[in-house]
Amino acid sequence: MASTQTLSRIYPLGSRVNELGHLELGGCDAIELAERFGTPAYIVAEDDLRARARAFVAAFEAAGQTDFEVVFASKAFPATAVMRLFAQEGLGCDVASAGELHLALRGGFSPRKLVLHGNARDDGEFQQALDAGVGLIAVDGFDDIDRLERLVAGRRERQAVLLRVTPGVRGETHEKISTGQADSKFGVSVAQAPAAIARLQSIDALELRGLHMHIGSNLFSIEPFRAAIAAISKLGDFPVYDIGGGLGVAYTAEQEPFAIEDFVAEVVSAAEELLGSGKRLMIEPGRALVANGGVTLYRVISVKDNVSRWVAVDGGMSDNLRPMLYGARYEAHVADRLIRSGSGGGSTRVHLVGKHCESGDVIIKDVLLDAPQVGDIVVVPVTGAYGHAMANNYNGVPRPPVIFAKDGEAHVVVRRETLDDLHARDV
């Protein structure tokens, strides 16, 4: 029966093909979701996000680490409902701007569970964080130290900070999402770190708790993490170490990322060996918490043969910019055809493209679909990370809604933009 069909693990946990042969997400029929909420639309399986949050926490406990914090890197999916979900799960939240800080507080995070970082926070953003009482500020460089020294002068309560160090380790990933190499816009180098540490320790209103690092995103090897931990271990003995995020996820059935429990166990082991016991360890997963929990539904608008077969849908680079920025590779399937695990989903080779006036608006080049026709609903999985976050209004296209699905019920958590929204800021 169709209901027993095995889906690729790139889909949200609990997804299946139902008795009608339709994709089912969070217990909801994808075709019905498209009809009810329109397309394009981001569909998020709520239980998937909760399960991954709990898996990270359980992994630390299984590794014997009693003092830890799992911090959601909110840039991956900066939506109030997503932040509220992770706040309910007891996670912390990493924010890199005034806007992300505002959303995190609105989503219910305690200010003490927030970590502010970034490479270019101005006075206003620092002041907002200080006024809110954020738990930690990751200091990115000497200009940050100058600003904070001025802004905290006269405050009775000391502000806890971490120093972000660039460990000189390049993550094995796309150059645009590699951050740990020596020549980076982020952090201070290992060579500069002692001077920055001394400066921070000299400011009475700041309390240097430890070090922060982040080497890149979507990594499939533990070795760069171990090398980076080794690099910062030489800078002194601190009670807190934030290892950052970067755990890779499977965007296609062939990819094999670390399991959450294996990744955490390796990080804990490396920290124990290189930093010593009794440390508070923090990690900042973003993509690994939300990517596989979300999919995007599109409707096919046209199918044409110009040497290749071009299947154009009603979205594209305004709702998923990653293929254009990084050459990111995805899979796609027709949502009411039989979906075969790892097969590519069909026998017709096409270019799946968007509606925007750019030749580069290609969602997936050379993807196999099952005889796509005008009106079909196409699903692209693994869009929970950076789809909504990078959505834009290119060509005046309103941004899609975010729909949460759980136990056969679905509801809007971010509404679809309207044409009136496009000029709402006009003066």
C-alpha cells in the first residue's frame, strides 16, 4: 500500500505517502495544504523540530556532560513561532542583530538564555542587548571592546562576555559559509587573542567568561572542530567554551552527515581531552535543528522544451536563494506521485526553475521528476533553514507564509505577504 512507502530521510520525521499516494507532512496531506494555504508555502513539521532539539540535549546527557547549553542559531529560521518552540524546549538562542534579539524576546526566551554576537554591532544594538539583560555577548574585536567599555561604564551589574576567536581552521564547506580560517571578517586571531583577553579582563564592568568560536556551516567532518578546539586551548583556562555550530545536514539522499548523538559525543570528547574537565560547553546548531523539518510547496506554472525541459514554478530565488548563492543542491518530487526513497522521484530529467527575471533563477538543475505537468504540486525538502530567513521581494513577489503542521492539523504562523505589504513602508 502507498501508506507503507518509505520516504527518504531528508523529509521531516514522520512524513509518509498516504493512501491516496500523496505526500503527508505532520499528518497533513501536501496537496490539501497547497489548496488551503496557496503556493509557494513553507511547511514545517512541528514534531520534527522538537525531536531534534531534544536529541541535542539527550546527546549531551548521554556523553556525560552535565554543564552545557544548546543554543539555537536563530539566523537559520528567524520566525517568532520557531523561536517560541525552542524556548519551550529549554534551549538558548543566538542572535546577531537588533531584529533577531527582538524576535527572540517576543518568542519567549529569557534574556539570560540569549547570546549576542556578530561582527558589526553598533552602539544601538549593544545598548539594546544591555538593556534587555542578555546572558552573554560575544566580543568580535577591539572595536567591540571599546564600545562596550564606554557603554557599561557606571553599570552596577557586570556584563558577561565571551571573546570570539578565529582559530585558523577552515571548515570543509563552501567558501561563503566558512568562517574559521585565519583571514576572516569574524573574531580575533589566535595571535591577537591574548591582548584582547587582557583588555577585557581589565574592564571592571565586564566579566570574561570564556571563548567563542565558529568555523563554518554544513560541515560533514569532526576533524576541523577538533583542530579548532586545540587551537583555542592554548589561550588560557576558562570556565565556558562556545564551540559554535555547523553540523551538516542531508540535502540529498546520498549525503551522510554526522548523527546528532555522534557529533555531540565527539565534541564533548575533544573538549574533555583538550580543554580539561568541568567546563561549561555551548554549541549553536541552527541548520541542524530546522533544515530537514521544513519543505517548500510550489505549483507548476509552465513546462517547455528549449533543448532541455524547463519546469517553471510560482516561486524561486525570492523564497530559496541558496542555490543561487552557494550552488546548493536539493531534491524535488511531485507531491501526488509515488515518492521513492533515494530514487530522485521520477524518470523525466528537467531543470526546475523559478518565475524571476534571471537566467540564474534555477532551483535545481537536472532533477528527475515524475512527468511534471502544469498545475502539479512540487515539493522541495530541506528548506527549513535559510529559506524564510533569506526570502526577499525580487520582482515584487510577496514572501510565502510559514505553516506549522502537527497531528493532522495545520495553521499559519507567518502569514503570506500581500501586494499592499510591498508599499507599506512608502512615505
